[in-house]
Amino acid sequence: MVVLDADHGTWSVDSPYKDIERRITRFKTEHYGNNGYAGRQLYRLFHQAGLKEITCEIISGYFTDYELFRFMFMLDEVEPAVVKAGVISEDELTLWRDSLETAARSGYFFCSESMVLAVGVK
């Protein structure tokens, strides 16, 4: 059996507002998709399913295109939701978003995320 799944909790954006980024990441991971932490759970799930010869590989990816990042991480939907939920304030969102837009204009926007590739034999 081979499974590749993301661990959205590993989402990391280069921003001076690390605390804001972590709160947004956690909210997105826990409220969007079926299981934002699935990647990190594969090794255990494979064991629990009785698979043998289990191996895992971490596959990291990154974005330097800010608009693609916004689309892939559904930020047009996530940002209003995270403010509505009280996880961050409008002012914090403005600070964070401005820092990312500045990075994009300056050519140094960067975001990364990891996926887990798990292989096991039944």
C-alpha cells in the first residue's frame, strides 16, 4: 500500500509575524479538509492496519509565487474565517498580509509544506 498525504501543520511562511502565521496555520489545518494532520499519522495508521515493512519519506515543497500560494491555501476563504473565529484580529491580518505582499513585490516571498509518503506491505 502506498499513500501520499499532506501535513498542513508543517505549512511555514517567511513572515516577521510568526505568531500570527502559526495561529492561521493551526486554524486552517483544523478547519479545512478532512484531516489536515493526516500525513503525520500515516506511520501509526499503517501499523494499526497490520501492514509490515513500513517506510516513510518526507517530501517537501515550496512556493515562491504569492498568488499561487493564496489560491492553493484558500486564503480568500481562510482569512475572513480566521478573523470571524477570533483567532486573529483584522489589524493582525492586515499586518501579516502586508508583510507577504511586500515580500512578493520584493521577490522574496517563500512558503513551504511537507507531505508524507508511506509504503507498507499487507
